[in-house]
Amino acid sequence: MLCAEPRLLRRPIIVDAHKVQIGFNDDEIRQFVPRHIRRLEFMQTMIDAAEI
């Protein structure tokens, strides 16, 4: 199917129990990462920035 329709790779479709994401957008795709993981990543980014 991907050989016949390679444009599908540029337009991913992500689905979970409550949300649907069509296309690639970093900010919108992050909604599929659990909140506690996003919070940990943010905290690590802040720590790394403070060390610079």
C-alpha cells in the first residue's frame, strides 16, 4: 500500500481512545504522550537549561 501511496508517510494518522491526529505536527503529536512523561521531559529541559 505504501508503494502505491507514498504520500501516506507524510500524513500519519494516529488514533487513541479519545483523540485522532492527522498529519505531522510536533506540538499536536505530543498530546499522545502521557502528561507525566511530558512533565518529566519539561523538567529535564529546564534543568539542562539552568546548567548552561
